[in-house]
Amino acid sequence: MKTLAFVLLLTFCGFVAPSAAEDSSPSPAEICIAAAQKVLQKQPNRYQAYNDLALALVRRARETADNSYYRQAQVAIESSLRIQPENFEGGQAHVALLLAEHSYRPALEEAQALNHRMPDAVLIWGYVAEAESALGDYKQAEESAQWMMNLRPGNLPAYLTGAALRQGWGDIDGALDFLSKALQQTPPLETEDTAWIMTRMAQLHRQAGRTGAADALLDQALKTFPEYYLSLEELAEVRLAQHRYAEAVELMEKRNRSFASPSSFLLAARAFEHAGRPAEAATLYAEFEREAHTKTALSDNANIQLISYYAEHAREPQEALRIAHLEIGSRHDVWTLDAYAWALYANGQYDEAGQQIEKALAVGTRDAVLFYHAGEIEAASGKRVEANRYFEQSLDLNPTSEVSDAARRAVNQSGKLAAAR
Amino acid sequence: MGTVGRPNEAVKVTFPSTRIKKSASMLVSAVLTTCAVGAGQNSTDASIRSLQTHLRMYPQDFKAYDQLGASYIQKGRETADASYYEMAKQALDKSLDLISNDPAAASAKTHMAVVAMAEHQFEDALSWAQAALALGSGDPSPWAIVGDALTDLGEYERADEAYARLRDPLDLDDDSNPLAYERNSRMAYLHFLRGDAPGAIKLMRAAIGVAMTLRLPVENVAWSQFQLGEICFKSGDLTSAEQAYTAGLALDPHSYRNLAGLGEVRTAQGNYPEAIALYQKAIAVVPFPAYAAALYDLDLQVGRTDDARQQLELVQFIGKLNPINERLFYRELALFYADHNLKLEESVELAKKELEVRHDIYTWDILAWVLFKNGRVPEAAEVMEKALALGTGDALLDFHAGMIEFQLGRSERARALFKHALTLNPDFHLVYANQARERLGQLADSDTRPASSSSSAAHDLRPGESLP
């Protein structure tokens, strides 16, 4: 799932016919790009048009998964700042770009500087919150998000930021409530934004084991913004949870026809593996590893998935830990902490793994995989009772998660041991 | 591990106790709202001066530029001087140059939409209002302008949908908040257009009730009373119309719309001196061509031909004062020319220009009427069907349609239309009400007589006298 910054770019640039969902119709971002370019043709020194263009290009990257738009966005921002140095929205567009590229530390620094210049700009608070959250500073992120709410009660970006934080704290229903409110406020013509929010909601439902609700939302999302890669990916996850592996394969084949990412290769590999097609799965795992490996030193990487891959699938725990060290050096959000703990566990460093997973769990996130990892780490440390509780929590939260079979086996094993004793 | 497994935490990101600002919502009702001159004018001038001073000191204050834009809009409404809208645009452009992609910019974009509506740039108004909504500021009031623009574009079902979104998402019981006022007052108009005058009156009365309870600005309430008066007048209920206009004037004695509305009632009652005085008062506040046109007809009716000549000049002068005025009054000028058999070819051009930007039933009606007056009767009949498509209970529409049908020799339909017009309001127009009766008489007398064989007969069907 792309970062929140993408959806904090709500702008309307002109009419999108009701038939926007048709293939031939330009997307909302394309309309914004065209509108900005039209202005620039007439007024080549209009810096705001370059800012609009940059934001539209970042939006287009979200619509298509084509990251080459980032470079074009950077060029537009440079043009804007050349015409009007230090213009506020040029800076804002740059922060949006940095967040989209997962460069959280510089994004936070630049966003804070803009925040000092214009404290009542709501979006900047949202960018600050997102960067703080990604870097693991959830307390500060909460304060920043609250500022968004206080400045403009009920504003849409605040709902989205709040939903992400609530999800992080394990308040899934609260996150859904905010996303639902955001959805109500999203203008119907903003088809991609609508689909993005629906996909986020579907993800939350799936993570809570409600695959039916997720299914319905994704169906709607794909009608709203056809062949949206994020919705296709999420629907494939739903199909995996429903054990409808052939459909998951089909969905991922469709998704990977354009701008496949390391994450989408990995998901496709899982789908093929479950569908009993090991050869294709192996090819895709290799593709994932190759792609993800080339990005390990970049900010926009797939390191968390790569750690998990090396720790579990490829049986290369040392490589998992090397990458985990790299990642934990730059951010401490719940998923990085979890991945680090899992890499430590894979290398037999159970005490340190226990400390790291505790930090991850302290945030409050309710996620079946996270609980399962906690269970395995506790079990390895000989804490059977705690381990069992985590396995059960994982199953209670989502009985159809990707780790549900393993969690069930662990619980059964524990029961047998107890009976034997 | 103390935090693990705890139940869902209490909501951490909370709402403050404040709700959507009333002022923000009220911005939208300003689209169709006028305000009094006098004290209001002074305060608007003072506001403009103060904001200009502030901006000299703080040129980066985007909110102040937005407020300055809003003040110019207010000034434009007070004076009907369209050049203030251009000044508003400049100020709002400055605001949006400083910040345009943040929910904080929703207000400036909404004001841009208001300016576009005031300048009859309905597509632009729609775009700006949608742009304001896309920023997700949490204020649903731009939906009002979306609905208004769609109404003028003739997209009534989409306008319904837009107005239905005029609800405060944080206030479940919102039947008594400013958004309820905005929603009901606008939905009332759509009900009226669809021929449901009782429903329209009920909604407008509910809106006025909310406005009074919330102590909304007098110009908003006075505007609503005017709307109520219009619906009552068109429904033939002159007593209720008079009450509404009088109530509007009690709130705001300078409400030119209510002055003119009451003038229309007095005309229908045959009280021409008072009608003339009321229209003169309205013109003294804002010299709208429609008021000068009504005064022209009244002056002719009482034999004041010199005064009538002045009104004739006034209508044309205001209508072409500047390019913006020209655009604003395409429809009024077209109607005036057609009604008085003046510049008939130009009246078609004007109606067609209006149709380029506006596709509501009244624009179709005027196009049909000017085509009819130009002798293009079959074409007029085709266009008139679009004007009648919603089943609007407006006697003038029926009269126009009746005249076209009469000219085409379709007696049954003509008779039904004239009857319906007179049933709706027996005194719907100073001249046309009598003409409708005359035509009905002719139809009764000579059902067998063929329709006029002259294609120029439309020119003989002059509703009002024209000056030599």
C-alpha cells in the first residue's frame, strides 16, 4: 500500500465526465496534469502551475505505480522554485514527493520548516504526522494529526491521517469510521481517491478476518477506478485468505502487466505457490529478490518484505539481519521493529528479538502476523503461556491470515505438550 | 508486554467541540443573496480599506486576500457594479497564489465559484466549487454552488444530488442548522420548477424558519422572503406573495428584489401608481434592466410616454454598460426586445448567447419566445417543449407556449395552455394576462377559423406597446 501522502493530494483540476471509469477517459491526475500544462503554455512563469503539475505527477504515480513520474515532478518543483524561490507550495510539493519516495527524515525536516512558516496549513500537519509516524514517533504524530482536526473539524486529510494512526494503534473499527467519513466527503468525480479509500477499508476488513466485506468494497473500488493495481493487489490478498488461489493468480497476473513492483512480485509468487505452481512461484520469488535487492539502499525500498523473505523463504537469516540493521537505522515504525525482531529471531537472538517485538507491540497495532511473530519469539524464549496467548490473538483477529495455519499448528502443539505434561 | 491484547483503545484523534463555522456555510448562500445598501455599504467599504491596509503590512496573508475578495463580492452585490467581481478575482488569485492545495484554500476557491456564478460563468462556477470540495476542508457548503451551477446548466437531477449533500457530517440532527437553510431554500426552487409549488412553499417556509431561529443575516432572510413571494405570486396567491415581500422589506427596507416583487403584486392588483413608486425605489437601489422594463410597461399603461422613453434608454444602457453587464443581462435584454418588438434579430442573438452558458428552462423559454417573435414559429415550438419539460407551474411559460401553439393553429393545446396560465395566476402579467383572455375568447368564438396564414403574424401579437 502506497503511503498516505499520495492521498493527501486532493485537488480538482476540471471536469471529469461521469464516464471517467471508462478506459478512454483521462484519469483525475491526467486531467490535473493537462490543466497545469495548459496554464504553463499561456503563462510559463506561473510557479503555482508548476506546483500543481508536480502534485499531479505524484498523483499519477499513485494511479499507475509508475515511479518515473517522480523525476518529472522533481523537475516541475525545481522550475517552480527557480521562478519564485521558497514559494510555500513549491516546498509543500517537495515534501509530498519526499514522502511518496519514503524519504521520511528529510520530509519531516522540510515539513516542519513549512509548518513554522504557515502553521494553519492543514496538509503540512498531515505531512508532519505521516513522517513522524513512519519514523516511529507515534506520540508526536498523534499531536500533529490532532492539530489537523482542530484547525478544520472534519477535514478529509485529517480523517485519512487519523485513520492511519488508529490502524497503527490497533483501533481497526475507529480507522474504518474515519475512512468511511473520508469516503463520504470525497467528491464522486475523484475516482481514484475513492478507490484508494475503499481499498484501504478493504485491507482493514481483511486484516480483521472479514473477507466478505473486503470483497464488496474492492468490487466497488474496481468499478470506480477499473484495473486499479492497489485494488487488484488487495483483492488477490482476499482471494488467498479465501483459499481461492487460482483467482489470486489471475488477479496478480493482471496486476503485474504494468509497472510491477517488488511487493507485487512477492504477492504473485505467494499466489502461485498456493495454487500449486512452484515453478512460476520460484521465478517470481527470484524476480522479487532481484528487484528488492537493488533497492535496499534506497529510501523507496521493499526491505521489510525482503527481510521476511530471507528469514523465512530463502533461509538466509544473516542477510535478513543485515538488511534489518540497515532499515532500523533509518526508521522505527511498528513494521520495521517487527521485521527487525523477526530477523533477530531467525538468527537465534531471542532476547533481543523479544525486546524489539515488545516495542512493536507497545504501539498497539493489531495484526495477525505481528502477533504470530511475537508468539514464535516468546516460544523460542521458552515462554509457552505468553506464546500461546499471542498465537490465539493472531487467530482471533484473523482466522484466515497468511499465518493462521502456522498459528493453529502452534496452538495445537502447545495443547499436546500441556496434555503430555 | 503490558499493551498487548488490550481492547481497542479509546479514540485518540478526536474532534474539538466546534462545528463547521456558520460563516463558512453562509458564504454559499451569498450566491443568490443580496444585501442592503446604506449601513452595509459603509461597513463593506470599511472592511475593504482595513484589509487593504493589513495586506500592505502582511502581504503573505492568504486569508486576508481571501477576505478582501469576499468583501469585493459583497460590494458587487450591494452596488450591482460588476467591476467589483473582477477586483474580487484579483484578490482571490493572490490568495490562491500563496496557498491553493490545502483545505485552507477551500474558502478562496469557494469565493471564486461565487464570483463565477455572479458573472454567469456557470461551468467555471461548477469547476471552482468542485475544486473547493476536492480539498476536503470538511465544509460541505460548496455543494450549494455545485447545485446552483447545475441548476443553471439545466442538470436538475444532478443538482438534486448536490443539494442532498448539503449536510453537516458532524451533526446528525441538522434540520435546524445553516446547511438546512441552504438546502431547503435551494430545494424549494427545484420543487417549484417541477411544478410542485406547495412543496416549494413548504420548504421555503421551513428555510425561513431556520434562518429566523439562527438569526442569520437579514439579507439572507430577506432574499428567502423574496423567493417565497415569487413562488406564491406565480401560484396566483397574491396575498401570500404580498405578505412575503412585505416581511422581506420589514427586515431589509432596501431589499430591491422585495421592492420589485411588491411592485409586481401592486401591478397585478391594478394599483399602478404604487407599483411605479416601488419599481422606482428598486431602481434607485440597483438599476436592473428587468425593473426598468417593468417600469416602462407601467409608464406606458398610465400614459407617461416621456418617462417610458427614459426607462427604455435605461434598460439598454445598463444592459451594455460593460462586457460583464452585457453577459449578465443577455436574457433580460432579449426578453425586453422581444416583448416590445425592438431589435428582434438581436434578441435572437442575445438568447443564443445566453444558451451558450445557461441551459435552464427559462433560457429555453426566452429562446422560444424570441424565435416566435421573429416569425420562426415551428422552431419556437420545438424549443418551447424544452422549457415545459419539467412541468413548471409558471403562467408566463404557459402563455408563451400558448401563443406559439395558437400561431400554429393548434387550438386545443393553445386553449389548454392559456387556461392553465390564467388558472395559475389570473393577473400574471400587466399585458399578457389580458392577451391570454382575448385569445381564449377568440378560440371560443371561432374554433373553426383557420390559424393566421401570415408568417409575420407573430409581430402582430405585441404584448406591450412600443414607443414610436
